[in-house]
Amino acid sequence: MGNTMRIDSLKFARKLEAAGLDRKAAEAIAEGVNEVDVSDLATKADIATVREEITAVKGEIAAVKSSISDLKSEIFKHLWILGASVTGLTVTLNVAVSRLIP
């Protein structure tokens, strides 16, 4: 078995008995608790590491949001330029066509 939780099983069994559980049940529970596999449980250090990683990811997300905002502004600027160019071209073509066709 992986990591197990270790407790004072005699003390734990006595507390269970004091709470009204019969002796055999109290001893069985205390023994079972000592055999619990805790290898998959996170430690405080594990949680601290995850919190640091989350903080780092939040910073990266903020940077990406900023880049997206910058790109959005750049796209809108180019769309306005393109719109003005199309408008200017349309006016120029209308003037040219009106000169050709009286």
C-alpha cells in the first residue's frame, strides 16, 4: 500500500468506546483508519504549488487579453482605413464614369 495515515489507534479506539461504540467495533474502525491510503491526497505544499501555478496562469491570461485588445484596436484601425479607401475609390470611379458617359 502507498502512504498510510498513522494515528494512535488505541487512543482512537478508546474515544470511540467512550462515545458509546462497543470495543470490537471501535478497534476495527481504529485499525481500518490506520490502513487508509492517503497517497493521492494533496499536501499543503502541493496546494501551495497549485496556487502559484494558478497565479502564473492568471498573469498569462491577462497578457493574452491585453494582446487581443491591442489586435482588436489594430484591426478596427485597418477596417476604417479600408472603408475610407473603398469610399474614395467609389467616388473616383463615379466621377470617371460620369465624365465618360454624359
